[in-house]
Amino acid sequence: MTERILLAHGSGGKLAHELVERVLVKPLSNPLLDRLDDSAVFSCSGRLAFTTDSYVVNPIFFPGGDIGKLAVCGTVNDLAMVGATPLYLSLAFIIEEGLALDELERVLISVQAAAQEAQVQIVTGDTKVVNKGSADRLFVNTAGVGTLSEGVDISGSKARPGDKVILSGTIGEHGIAVLSQREGLGFSTKLESDCAPLSGLVAEMLAASKRIHAMRDPTRGGLATTLNEIASQSKVGIRIEEEKVPVRDEVRGACEMLGIDPLYVANEGKLVAMVPPEDANAVLQKMRQHRYGKDAAIIGEVKADHPGRVVMKTALGASRIVDMLVGDPLPRIC
């Protein structure tokens, strides 16, 4: 095979078959995928969750991850945010002509490692090759299927007044790590993306309480936008405290230097949950025992007043409205 992707790799002919069988399928091998049928056939029982997403991060490799890890973790996390146990994923590539084959292989290795950690299988996929200049090296589309246990009913529309707002850890690492790589920014301490599959953490949370009302992973638009989405969907107010929101000093310093509010910076390995007050401490303790929740904190409360708005008590004791992100200070971060 050639060292770079050619348009002929997308033709459906011999080169296309070699690409699929030798490069794409081999590192992801499992019984369902290895059949190479047009659809994966599997059995599921009970309630199902289904999601889809696309990934266009620039650059495709960044500190702490790459577009492959991002695609698996993002899809797994979308399923986990409704309380589902992720099972099967699809994986489709749109590849720009000229992409180095060894870079594609690096992405596939990362996909497999993330899927193994999340205990999911890639069972079907697709590959398209487009002319040079028609894409940004590599785009990834995914879909995911998971199962829901009885008694779990989590939605962004179900937050209730009195719920405690629990954040699973420090915010802003992913967006700043991608930006630093893209712009060649150097920091005294190495910043890495927090990209991670959260299904295991969610399973621990649900073991502590099946009454969690709402969950969301604050990706594009950051924590501020995610809280606004939940407040709008649930028709409630949300009040948080600035001093309780965990932010690493390196991220805070980078944001100050760049004029960016860390509340609006993307994350790929964090979640925010609305939990009934009587269950909040039990859920928090379970989260802190998990590697992806060790810095979890209760950062606020859901309120009946100011429905649809997020208000933050600042470090100075004043209050300010935290609005949804307008524009995009960090393009192509997921």
C-alpha cells in the first residue's frame, strides 16, 4: 500500500478493500465487525439509548488524545449522560486525500484503546476519501447504542428545585490543550486534554442513587452553556458559586492570558449532574472514589426562581448572570 491516502482508496476497488481490511478493521477486530456485512446484527433487550455525533478537531493530535479517542469518548459519554450502559459503536471516516497512513493507524490504535477502556465494541463503519482541500485531514462520524436499567430516567428536562449541582472535576483542560497545540503556545506546566470515557463513573453514581435527575457533559460552550441548556429545558434557575468550581491554576492562568472565561472552555471528560439533596453526598462520595471523579464538588443548587437563567455568586460576593456562549472562541475543539 502507498504511504498516503489516495482518492483511489475511496473508490470501492482493490485499494479500498485493502484499506478497510488491513488498516481499519484489523486493530478493531471483533466477531461482529469481522463479518464485514453492511449492517451489524446483535441482540438487545429492554430500553435502548441511541446517539450520533461528528468530530472535526484541529489539530487531530493534541496533548492527552486525538480525534479517535475523542470520537469514542464523546459517543460513550453521550450515552452515559442518560444513564445508559454503552455497548456498540459505529465509526465512519471522511479522509482527505494525502493523509499519511501512519497517522490514520495511530488514530485507529487510539480508537481501540478508548473502546477497550469503555468496554464497547466498534461493530460497523464506513470510509470515504475526498479531494485534497475538501476536508481538514480527517473527520469522524459515530453512532452508539446502549441499554438502560429499570428505574433510570435522566434528562436535561428533569432538574428540580432543591437539586444539588455536582461537577465531576476541574474544567477547561481540553479546550486549552487543543488551543495550545494549534497555536504553538508554551506553558510552564504541561496541559493535557481531559478526554475520557465516563460510563464507569456514571455506573458508580447510579449505584449510589438511581434518582439522579439530569446529567450532561459540558463539551462545546463549556460548563456555562451546559448549565443554561439544563435550566432552559427544565424551566428552573441554577445558582452556582465561583469559588466552588474547580479550575486548575494552569488553566486559569492560560485563560487570563488569552482573555477567555474557563466557564466557556470545552471539556471532554467531565460531567455535571443534578441530584436530589438527600442523595447528593452519597453520589459525591462515590464519584470521588473513581479516577474520573476524584475532584468532584457540589458547586451550586437548582432554584425555582429566575427560570431559564444561571446565576453565579462571585468570589467578591456579588452575583452575575452566566449566559450561554455567544460565538466560538475555540473553533474545532471536538
